[in-house]
Amino acid sequence: MPHPVPVHPVVFAVTRRIVERSASTRAAYLAHLDAAANRKPGTERMGCANVAHAFAAMPDNDKAHATGIDKFRVVAEKGPNIGVVTAYNDLLSAHAPLQHYPDLVKLEARRYGATAQVAGGVPAMCDGVTQGTAGMELSLFSRDAIAMATAISLSHDVFDCALMLGVCDKIVPGLLIGALHFGHLPTVFVPAGPMTSGLSNNDKAKVREKAAQGLVGRPELLEAESAAYHGLGTCTFYGTANSNQMLLEAMGLHVPGTAFINPGADVRLELTREAVRTVLGITKSKRFAPIGKVVDERCIVNAMVALLATGGSTNHLIHWVAVARAAGIVIDWNDFSDLSDVVPLLTRVYPNGSADVNQFQAAGGPGFVIRELLDAGYLHPDVLTVRTGGLREYTGIPATAADGRLEWSDAGDSKDETVVRPASNPFSASGGLKLLQGNLGRSVIKVSAVPDDRHVVEAPCRVFNSQDELHQAFAAGEMNQDLVCVVRWQGPQANGMPELHKLTPPMAVLQGKGFKVALVTDGRMSGASGKVPAAIHVSPEAAAGGPLAKVRTGDRIRLDATAGTLEVLVGANEWDARETVAMPTALRAANAVGMGRELFAGMRRNSLTAEEGACSWL
């Protein structure tokens, strides 16, 4: 094992200020955690009727062999009981493989004198299905609904530990937020892995751009999309879903190396069994590693560093703020920005390169990245994880030995330096995200995906009140010029802050024609943020009276990702005197009705800003 490397001074300084900023909220959180952890087990604490209800459906001992559970173990012998929270549905390719995981978990638990129950299921929606539709306006707040569903599942309070089964965009942050509200429970996250590679992401993007120009029709576009999204597992680009998995590895909440093993692989099944053994190992050994202790300030910083080093999803500048707050930890975009200035970019995975996550895994994957970051001092090595070996265990690549047991080997050198590089020779000396500030508010941009010659764009703007308006203008040929497109009324309070992926093809076409174009919006672009400069998450949002509500078509806007500024070039006196327009009544009304949006009115009304995690529960 290499000698410990001092933590980088900026990483140390950011961590220290987070600790200081979070002192009171973290202390209150840990006090609640300790109080819950020091109670008697549920079967002793609860009334007899409560216990009977909790285990009424559990088979007696002589009927338990096929299911791997029995009532006697958990009630009379007081064996550990695992609560399983699952995001299974068979609409989502990423979650369909989870169907049989509970049976596997129950059988493995029985081998170790434990039981397991499916505590509950959480909703899991696919942004790929709802992209550009009214349903997408439920997407961000589905995270908080998942957190609430997780809490409801665990509120039966008869569990000694928990397994979280989920993978995708809002599902993992929601499960994590919910689990942290039961921070006294040892908890391990169990993914299902990415689908095998199909049509490359680059080729898919080219067909989308041709479709945007009318050069190919719906049959050709559908054929390309179906060739890209073709089987079980997560999408293969490095979007929010796969960024989730990278961050969970860096946080020590997985079995090491679990993230990017394909569904159905032999090692994948054994890794799922190992998750059972891991969570029981914490529970039965009384090693106090509940999730609320694992997820501390250093753990959160490690997640932020892993995100930046891999050019991960911009969604996590919202989600991980909320995750941290669920553990009593307060972070902001300044923390991300300061870390991004020093953390090297070690990967090129689509949309920041041409490789997909399967190629990333083959080249070294999370194990390689975590080892490089540890050895260069960018990660806190002395953190608590769900494993006894600490974060260093997460540098290994899992495989099954001849006898079927799991073994881990060092990631070794990069197998493809066009995909992953050592910290001594990074793709960039700084991370993939940049904070933008100016008279238009605070925003973020994913610079890792944007060519260097596009980091500064200054042009007249055109204001759009919806993404449909932009598409109509593009189709009418009205955008063939240098242009900054302002798409407002897309924040949490306006319409739930949908992702705006469908804006990428037309803007990429304009950029391909040689025009300097950029997007400025209070909406999201997420992990699919591509080669077009996009200042996203503008806060405060227009619907809350933010500066975007003062912008007029024709104003010149300067987006400067080098200097970190986002400015409308209007004289200070004129800008201060300019009226802030209100969100059009008809647009607000339209955003509130249909596809269940009525049920989310309270979340829109109560949502905090994007920089505060867009939380609806604080």
C-alpha cells in the first residue's frame, strides 16, 4: 500500500469551511442519529400487535426454504432484518434488472442467519421517455417524492440495516436523501449496471442533428435511437445516472467496483450477494458505520471531487447540495468552483469525449480514477465506508475467481489514455465545471464538453418563454446568426425545472454552421450537456424575480467561462431602472395542469433555489 499523501491544500480548505459552516446543523443531525441508534431493536421496542402486523406475511420456519426468510429468525432469535427499498419497474431499462434482486437478497441473508423484507418501492421515471413533454416537469421533484417514499418504506422501523436498489437520475439522490433521514441504519446501495454498447453516442447525435435540419425523417431517427438504447441497463453516456454511480463509489456506499458491470454478468450477481454480506457485516459486527456517519463532510467533498475529475453531470450541483443538507451539511456552488480550479480532469466519456461508460470501465473505470485521485491527494483517504478497508478498497476491479468467490485486482495503468489518464497527465489541469457570476445571477457551465474556442461568447440575445418557442424560431430559419438564446421560466418555481435536452440539436446545427451561439437558462441540461456553451441553473430564477426577467431581445450578453462571468451588457443605470416582467399568466396556468402537475403545486411553490438544492422539504 502506498504511503499516505497529504490532502491537497484547497481540498483541505474547502472541507474545513464546510465543516465550520455546517457545525450546528451537522451536530443536530448526529444527535438525532445517535438517539435513534441507541434504542432497542424494533421487535423489542414495539407492541405485540405492531410486531405481528410487521411479520404477518413472513413464512414460518418450515415454509421458508424457498424464499430465504422466516418469522422465527427475526422475532424469536432477533436475527438482523434487512429493509430493501427498490426502484424496480420494467419500463426503465436501468431498473428492469432489479426485478429478481429481492429474492437473491433474501436467500443470501438466510445463509447468514438474517432475514430481508421489501420495505417498499419508490417511483422511478425516465427522463429519456419524458424529455420535451409535460411529464418532464415532474422530473426534478420526483427526487423529493422518492425521498419521501423511501422514508415511508423505512418508517415501519423494524429494520437493522437497509439496501437501496436504484440507478438513475433522480432515483439515487432521492434514495440517498431518504436513507439519510434514517441515518442510524447501515445502508448499502445496489445498482444494476449499464447496457452493453450499441450505436455510438456520437453517431446518435449526428442523426439527431440531421433530423433537426429535416435531412432525415422519423423512421431513420427512431432506428438510430433504438440502436443506441437497445437493452437492459443504464444509458451508456456519462449522464446523471452514471455520474450517480461514480459518486457512490467515491463515497464508499457501494460494494467496490459495482458501478459499471453489465446486468446479467456472473460477477454482477455475486456483487449483489456481496452487498448483503457487506451490510450484515456492519450490523452483526457492531462496527458503527451507519449511513449518516459514512456521509460526513469529507465524504461529500470526495463525491464533489469525483464529479469534477470525471466531467460528470451538472445535475449534481443541485442534487448533492440536497443530499448534503439531508446529512446536516451545507455546501454551495463556490465550493464546487474552488475545487474545480484544482481538481484535474481525468476522463473523456461522452458527452465530454467519444467513449461510452463500457469503454470507460474497460480502460480502468472508477477504480483507476479513485486510485489516481487518492495518490495525488485530491481525496480524503481516512473516511468511513461500508467496507472495513476504507476508500482504498474502491481502487480495485472486481472479478470472480475459479471457485466463484469475488476478488479485486489493482486497476493498473490506463488501458486507453484517450478515455482515462493518470493525474500526472490529465486532459485538463482543472475540473469540468465552472461557476458563472454577474448581473444575470449565478449559473454553472459544463466546460469539459465545450471546445476551448467556445468558452467565450458575446452576441445579441433572443428571449424565449419556452423551449417550443425556440424550436419554432429555428424551424422558421430565424436564428441563423451569432446569438445567445435566453430560455426563461424554466426554474423550479416556474415549472419544476425540466431538462432541456431537445434544445441541443438545433443549437448544435447553428454552431456547426459557424455561428457563435450559447444558451442561458434557469432550466437544466443535466449530464447530457454537450458542445454548445450553456449557462444553466441561473439563480435566482426568472419566476422568483431573478435578472432573466429583465432581459429583452436584442440585449448583448457575454458568457465568459474563462473569467467566470455572465453579464448582460446594459448600462448600470438603465439595468437598475428596467422593469422585471412577470411570468405570463397563461404560461403559468398551462404549466400547472395535466400529467399530474396539479399534485406538485406545493413543491413548485415551496422549492428553494437551484443552488440550495431545489429542495421542497426544507
